[in-house]
Amino acid sequence: MEEHLLSSPDFQLLRQAFMASVTGIVIVDAQQPDLPLIYANPAFERLSGYTVTEIIGRNCRFLQGKDRDQGARHDIRAALTQGQSVTTVLRNYRKDGTMFQNELSLSVIRDVTGIVTHFIGFQKDVTEETRAQRRLEKSEEHSQSVAAALQRLLDLSPDLIVSTGSDDRFVMVSAASSRLLGYLPEEMIGHSVLDFMHPEDDTASSAESWYSRAGRATTTVQNRWLHRDGSVVWMEWSAVMVPGEDILYSVGRDVTQRRAAEEAESFLVAIVQASHNAIIGLALDNTIRFWNPSAEALYGYTAAEAIGRPVTFLVPVEFQDLEIEMIERSKQGQRGQPFEASRFTKSGQPIQVMVTIAPVLDAAGQVIGVSEITWDITALRRAEREVQALNEGLQEQLAHVTGLREVDQSIAASADLNVTLGLILDNIMQHLKADAVTVLLLEQHALTLEYAVERGFTTALRGLKVRLGEDLAGQVALNRQPILIPDLRTVDVSPTWRAMLEKERIMAYYGAPIIIKGKVLGVIEVLHRKPFEPSPAWLESFDDFDNQAAIAVDSSSLFAELERRNLELRLAYDETIEGWARALDLRDKETEGHSRRVTELTVALCQRLGLYPEQLVQVRRGALLHDIGKMGIPDAVLLKPGPLTDEEWIRMKQHPEYALDLLSPIQFLRPAMDIPQYHHEKWDGSGYPLGLQGWAIPMTARAFAVVDVYDALTSTRPYREAWTKEGALEYIEDSAGTHFDPAVVQMFIRMLQGD
């Protein structure tokens, strides 16, 4: 870079910059023949060891001493002659005689006319950098020599031996690469290991490489490599770092076949261990050699207790001959059919089981043992007997159980009283430092207190009852006042209570009634194993917990009563809807029973289509009331035996609108409006009353449309016989995409076919 020194605006600022620079700076007078130094900054003084007085007026070559045979001198001389800048490295010598490698950057300074007036030189000691570079070059030469010698030696190994640099590129590859991976060593050297590795294994393998380079011992590593022919080769590697070198040396062995065998064995073992069936392996002498967890669960014997014993110890005497016969057939290579038998568990309980006995073969096809797979069918057989005993009222019982389940779900979604009371007791235990706590709830009619929840006892109290006025809890409830007994040894209690107190080592007692709106609901007892005297703050905190318990018990009672009334109301609603549906069926004799049938089928179909239980309630109501709009159709039209006129058809097609008018004022039926309003809409938009198309038609209406047509086709009418199930399904399938939603049709067909 050239600068015009004479044009500088502030010589003082420039001087200060030179003085503060950490780089040595000198200025040479280019107008004098010997090119003397006319300026040197403090950094150059520190670099050379000479003072400014010793430097000014001399040529820079005095720093080279007698070491004049340097190629860099020619570079400098040429630059001075041509008036050009140059950067080079010289061997210079300090005042104390020590040599240093000096990196000199020489720049030209011209005056305003372009004449060279000065040279400015920037000096930097690069001795250590030069030495480091030489060490690096020497290390690389050494590494290359070692690698070549190692390559010749390791090419004889049947295993693949490689070395990789810090960039994970191959530095050395043994000749085994041709046999194992299909690549010559020279085809791999210089390439990244990731170019040959399975892409799913490259991240884990890079991490293992890093661990090795970080000096951490690595376990054996297995990963996948890609052969030239595209096949996958599993390699097992061991790696080590040579101290002082950044080269990773690795030895790899092809374990593809071994892994395949191990995976097959592990896969089989995992299946057997995870099987819900009891799987037993027998030796040829009929003793047990293998016993899976499900066998332990079924029979009650651990593997240690069963292995080595004859399998017949599980079999009742009357079935032992059959068992031995089936095992002997398997030893001949025969695979028997499953058969039903009996077994004994460890507790002596007989169970019914289904058994499959088959030979176990080795790789050569020879029988080396027998497998016996057993599954418990006791519950299945019991269920079959119960099913056979069901009567025609099964559907009513099922509906009842379904209703109970819905009630259970509603209760589960609400706060459970015992859970809430347990949480209150946990807080009393934690915050009031109690050793034991109980809650007793008052049975109003029996005038007894029953233990509902307790904490801190080894004795089970739940379910025990105390009469009102008896024992301490009964006195608390009867008198509606708390009782504090700092030392229970000073009071008389019942023998039963005294025995419990001594067993639990209870010393102090505090009991308080649970009262809300002037009504006693129960008692909370707080017990300590040391003498106890509550502080005012303790009593205030306890009162808060006592009030919480009162609110919880009262809320639970109110919620239970509300649930009962809601259930009665829903039953009344549903009975009203069913009455409407029966009235419609009675009006139209041809469709008698139609509402009930289509309702059951529609609910089942919508359940398969993924609707939630609360949605299915609305589906049932909508299906029952699907033809409620026909109440607005005159009998002359609705019951007309012959074809309808165009005007009558227009009137008939208004019944979905009548349904909307009839039902929309009834708030609880509004969620059930989709089926009555839209069940005559068609997938292609040709339906009525709105001509909706495709997904614009509500799902429940699309499902009901399929069921409605199916029931109509398979029901007998005065003017035709009922269609067969197959014929009706064929018609519905042909109408998919025009009349019906294709997806709903497919689900309906699978449902009727029992899929």
C-alpha cells in the first residue's frame, strides 16, 4: 500500500499512533544513497534491543550481522529498486546476539509528485511461528512414514484396519477393504468415513470417534457400512488414539452373519418373553428347560421352581396319558392340533387351558426338544356358560349397564369425596404436625359415625362405626363441641379404643365436629404420640381445614342429589322422545318398528365413525325423531296408497322443515337436530330441503341416510317384498358417491359383515 506522507493532515496524530503501536515501525530515507534509518518506534527498540540513538542513521542490514546469505535480501533489494512494496522474513540479530525471525512488510511513501521519498517498514517477530511450522512439517513427515510402514504390515490382516484424521477422512486403509466392502484402499483414502457408512449410523459413529479423540476409552462399537454392490455390511470396531498424534486407528471385523443370528435369536426370545401365553420348553426326557413370565403368572411357580421338573406335575392324573401321548408325537416331528385340558396351579386351583404342543428343531431339522404353549380359557368357558344362560332381556340389561357406566364416568369426572378428605388430612398431617388423623362421617338415620378416611395408622379403621355419644368421637358429635385431651392416659375409654391407642402409641387427642348450616356431618380427630397442647395459631389453622371438610361433605351430598334429579329428568326426556317415535310408527303402519331399528343401527354406526358417548346421546334422540316433521303432513298425503302427485311430493319434502319448526323451540333437543333436518340430503347435492353436497352435510345425517335406506329396503311393504341383506347392500354400495358418503358406506358394510 502506498501513502503520500507529505499530504498527511496531522503529523502529531500519526506520530502518536506509531509510538503506541505494538508492531515495530521504522522509516528509511530513500533520497540518501545508503538508505539510512530516520525513525524507529518504541516497539522496534523492544524488538531489536537497540535504542533509537543507536539505530538512527544506520542501514537496516546491520541487524543481519554476518548472516548476509539470505534469499530475502534479494527480494528487498528488488523492491527498493523498483519502488514496490514487499513482505518477507529475515534472520535478524538483537543487540545481545540472539537471532529472531523477523517478518518485514516494506511499503513505499511518495511525495505529491509521485517521487519515492521514504520507505516504511513494519517489523514482527515470527520466530515461534516459524518453529511451530517446522515442527508441524516434521510431524507430518513422521506420520506419513509410520503410516506407510503400518500399511505394509496391516495389509496382511483379515480384518479391516484403518486410520482417520481429525476431519474423519481415511488416511490409511488396509487391503481387507476389497474383500469386506468391495473398494480398493486407494478408492477410500482421502474420503470421509461418512461416504461409506449407512446414513442412519453416521451420527452415532461420529460421536464414538469424538470420544476416542477426547481420550475416553470406548466399548466395542457396531455400525453399518455400504458395500460397493449396495448391500449392508455390519462392522464391529475397536479404536485407539496414538499419544501425541491426532490420528484415530481402528480395527473392524465383519459381523453381519453373527448379528443376523443374534437378532433372530433376540427377536424370538423377546416374542416368547412378551407373549401373554404360557410357553414351556421341554427336554427330550420331558423335563422343563424353559419357563416364560406368562407361565409363572398362570401357574404361580417361578422359573427356578419349575425348571428341571417333569411337565406332568402340572397335569391332573386323568389328563397325563394324553399329555405324554402328544409330547411323544412331537418328538417324532409331528405338530399336533390345539386341545383343551386341565392344569393345577401352585395353590392347587384347577384351571381350564388350551394347549398346543410342537417339536423344536435344530438347524439340521432334528428334534431337540418340545414346546408347549398354553393359554387360560377358564374365564372364556365361564363367559360362554353365562352367555348361554342369558335370556331375551339381555338388551335391557346391556342398556342398564351402559347407563351405569355413564353415571360412573360422570362421578369420576367430579371431585371424589374420599380423595378430597384425604387431601385435607394430608394437609393436617403436614402443616399441623399430626401423627395420625381420621374423618368419621355421621349416618343420620342410624345415629352412628363411620370411619371414612384415616392417615398415619397401622390399624385399618375404615368402616368401623361408633355410636353417637360413645367414645371420644361420639361425644364430640353429640355435644357439637371440640374435645382436647393432652394425655389420653388420664381418661377412660372403651377397651377396644384403649387397645388401639396402645398399639398405635397414641398419647394426645383433639377432636372437632364437622358442622355446616347448623348440621353435624361428622368428626375430625387429630392424634399425637406425645403430649400435646395446641396453640391459638394451630387451632385457627385447624378450623380452616375443618371448614373445608364441611364444605366438601356438603357439596358431595348436594352433587349426589343433583345427579339423581338430572338422571330422573333425562329419563323423562328420553321416555317422551320414545313415546313420540312410537306414535309416529303407529301412524304409519308400513314403518312400524322402523324408528327403533334405525336408531340402534345409527348409534352403532356413529360409534364406529368415532363419535364420543355424549354425541351418541344426541344421535339416538335425532334418529328416534327423524320423521317427527311428518306430523305436519296430512294423512291423505302421508298414507296415500298410490304414487304422489308433484304437488303432494312438494308437500312431503317439507317435513324436514316441519321438524325444524317443531324441535328448535325445545332447547335440549337442538343438538339432535342434524338428523331430522338433513337426513334427506344427498352426497351429490341432489337431495332436499337445502341441496347440501358432500362434507357440508353433517356426519350424523350422512350416517343415518345409509341406515334409513337399508332398513326401508329390507322391510316388507304392501306393494313389495323385503329385499335381501345382500341386495340392499349392493344397492347402497352402487349409490356411494351419488346418494351416500362413500366412506360411511364402507364402514356400514364392514359393520354388518362383522368386521
